[in-house]
Amino acid sequence: MKPLIQAKHLCKSYGTLKVLQNLDFELFESEFVAITGASGSGKSTLMHVLAGLDQADSGQLFFDGTAYPTHGSALDQFRNQQLGLVFQFHHLMPELTAFENILLPALIAGRTASEVEPFARELAERLDLADRLKHRPDALSGGEQQRVAIARALINRPKVVLADEPSGNLDRTRSEELYALLADARTTWNVSVVVVTHSDWLAARADRRLHLQDGAWT
Ligand SMILES: Nc1ncnc2c1ncn2[C@@H]1O[C@H](COP(=O)(O)OP(=O)(O)OP(=O)(O)O)[C@@H](O)[C@H]1O
Ligand SMILES: [Mg+2]
């Protein structure tokens, strides 16, 4: 089977600090992969590289058999349409309502609000946000903000969701909730999921679990 994402020999350093050391990674269709590792082991760096938000110093990246676009609008468009990102600090737009935040990637993709509203409402319903949609992020709980970020990540029906769980967040309930939402998204919308987590509970439930140490798999 052809991998959806394939990374080969990724290397990245910050000065003398080698953060990714000749790292290979594959993600297959509708797979749920969990990445664990100590703080500073390179998890977020890898996720940023897989998301096309950051470039490796060397190595190759393929999506569905084709090399990632390297920069510019092609890269922006690729990220917007193929990937859903749920990253540490959700980066919700503070001046937009929850609903507007969910719609934003679709509007950026050139779709009209009326075109995407039905799916946005379906996502909101599914993520238990239906009665929070008029609120701005600062009026939402942390869990609600996370759910808005997940809905926003799914609005363009990406093939892959990349989720980087906040490192301080070892709260079991939140991990269970995140797992339930991502697992549900996988079966409902057939997305593949890569989640970085500090939760052994969550990692144990993934199809595949990878452990990063000093920028290499162990
Ligand atoms: N922009 C940067 N400049 C210099 N060093 C960086 C930069 N970004 C990350 N690093 C360093 O690279 C290493 C890996 O960072 P990374 O954020 O990938 O770790 P992590 O595994 O996600 O950790 P955590 O579990 O705490 O989120 C760390 O030592 C970090 O300090
Ligand atoms: Mg991190």
C-alpha cells in the first residue's frame, strides 16, 4: 500500500543541536499514529516539518506519492486543502466567533460561507459546539477551544489531521476527549491522524505508536 505521507532521511539542526536525525516516517490511509517522546525530543519540530510550516535541512517529503511543494502559494494551498492542523496553542483568531474560526480555512480556499455552512454545522454538532458558535475564543473553555480547532482542521475535508497536544496537558479526561474526537473524525470523515501526545493512555489506543528520542525513533 502506498503511504499518504512519506518522509525520508529528515535532518534538522538548530546550531549544534541536532533536532531531527535522519528520520523516516510513513503514514498510511486512515491510519491513527501516536508519537510520544520526552520534552525536547523533536516531536513538534517533526510535526511542523510534516505540516510544511518549517523546512528540514535535508531529506524528502511526499504526499500521496508527490513531493511536497516547497514554498509559496503552492505550499499554502497544499496545507490548506490536504492537511488539518491542531497545534499547541490553538491559534484561534481572537476577534472571530467560534463559527467564523471554523469557516476560515474554507473561505481562504475560495469557498463561500453558504457553500460550507452545512458542513460547518455538522462538525459543530458532532463536536458538541452547537450552542457555543457565537462566542469568541476568550469566552470558551480550553476544551471548547480545542474542539473549535479540530472543527477548523476538518472543514476542508483534509486527508490528514496533524495534532500536537499541549505538553503541560496530562489531564486524562482531556486526552480521552481528544482521542474520542480524533477517532470519531477518522471513521466519520476517513482522515488519517498523527497525534503527538504525552498520554500513554492515548498512545496505547493508536494503530501504531512511535517514540522519539533525541530526534530519532527508538
Ligand atoms: N526555533 C528554534 N531555535 C532553536 N532551538 C529550537 C527551536 N525550536 C525548537 N528548538 C529546540 O529543538 C528541540 C526540540 O524541540 P521540539 O519543540 O521539537 O520538542 P518537543 O518534543 O515538541 O517538546 P515538548 O514535548 O516540550 O513540546 C528542543 O531542544 C528545542 O529547544
Ligand atoms: Mg512540542
